[in-house]
Amino acid sequence: MRDFPHYYSVTANSTAQGDVELTSEGVGAIRSASPKEFDGPGNRWSPETLLVGAVADCLILTFRAVARASRLPWTALECEVAGTLDRVERATQFTAFEIQAHLTVPAGTDPDAARRALDKAERNCLISNSLKAAVHLVPYIEVAKEDSALAHA
């Protein structure tokens, strides 16, 4: 990893009507629009969905690093994030993010170690740590069953 601070740059372009195009060096462009809740088309990524997606993405990438460092085997992680946007003191802001994290680990893996790794990933997710809204992790650990053919061999 490179020394801190890190810098990230995104350019957004638009005209009076239509999509906003987000670009950043080395990656493909993303087109966004207002969500249907703000009278947008509802068929594009929006700033709101991009932020909620960033929470989910960051948790998975942070978990990947935590699991690797702790030598925790895993096969799949699905994170469904629900972001709550509300009015607080006349300002619209996200007030909470609930993360439903479904982690699948191989047979023989300690579910408590898997839960600790998920908790550590949530505590160290740089996106969550950068938000003032509450972030709540709801972990589900699934330990795969041993293959019955292998168990009887």
C-alpha cells in the first residue's frame, strides 16, 4: 500500500438536461441521473445509489483484506445495504445504513472467527468511517456442509 494521504479525482459533466457523466482516470465512465424519488428516471445510478453501493463495495473489499490477513477461508460474501435518507434539522442527509452481510465459509471454519472478521471489516471500512450516519452490520454466517461423498470416503 502507498503512504497516506491518498488522492482520488472524479470529473462530472452535464448539460442543462440529461445524464451526468462521471469520469476518472483509468476507469470507464458512469452515467447518473436523479433517482425516481427526486423525479428522475429511476433507471440510472444516482448519487444516492452510488453512495449506498460504495458502502457495500468497501465492506467486501475490506473483508477480503481482513480475511486474507487472518487466514480465514471463505467462499462468498453478499452485502445488501439499505440507506435511509431523511430530513434532519431542515437538511436532507443519510441518517443510517443497514448492512445485511451473508457470508459463506467452508465446512470446518469457525463461525465465531468469521463473525469477528466481518465485524473488523465493518469497523475498518473507510467509506463507513467517513460518514456521519450510523452504520449497522447484521451478519449472517453460513458454514458449508461437508460433501457427503467426501465424508464417507
